[in-house]
Amino acid sequence: MKHKVLLITTLAIGLAAAPAAFADGDHAATKGASKFGKDSAVTAFEPEEGFKMSETALSSLGVRFRKLDGASLWSIPKDALVRIKHVSGVYRRVEGWISFVLVETHGKNNSQVTIRSEDLQPGDEVAIDGATFLRMTEADLNADTVDSCSH
């Protein structure tokens, strides 16, 4: 757990500090500089597509995905369900892109919840462990401060 907290803290600091690392007072210094790439925890980010993370980062954070089978209702661990205000969703990975998908819940027991979503397809991968870290990463990537200057 200590390593997970350290990695997510490093990820958050790296994302927030990346523009400042390239700037020397000149806002143009950050143009063309990328915070993402093969040596980064987050390897790509597109607001409409979501984000991609390296396998090393996913493994270090304990993120695991499970493919959905052919049913239209799926049972997932309760911890995989992410609640944001008044909605619930899961993190889905398709072709490496990770994005938040809204779901409806259709029953629970002690450790599982049954979900349904028009946006989920059989074969999609859903995060069953580490969803909290994916939420933190997404929130940081979508924050207005990610691309702002610190001076």
C-alpha cells in the first residue's frame, strides 16, 4: 500500500508540475512539450477518449481489469463501482484507452454489485481493482490546473 500511495503521489505531482518543469518564465517554453509518453505513468490523454497508462503503472497501483462476458447484466466487485456525486460508473479499457462509463445498479450482495450500461459491450474490460487510483488520475488529468502556469 505504501508503494501505491507513493506512486499515485508521484503521478499527481508529475502531472501538476510538468508545465512548470519546462517553463523558465516564458509561456512559449511549454509549447510542443509533452507530459505523456512511453516513459510516463500516463502514456496518452485525450479528453474525448480518456487516458492510457503504462502496464508498469497499472501493476504498481494494483489496477486489474476483467473482460465482460456476453451477458447484458454483469456482476462486479463493489469496490469496482465508482460513485461521483449522484451517479455510478466503472472504468472501462478499450484498445488501451481507459474511460469512465455510467452504469445502473441492479442488485447487490456482500461483495458484488450487478450493473448494466448501454455503453458497455461484451469483451470490454472493466477495472475490478484499483478504480480509486484511476479516478484520481482522471480527475487530475481533467483539472483546469494541469496546463496552467504557476507564475
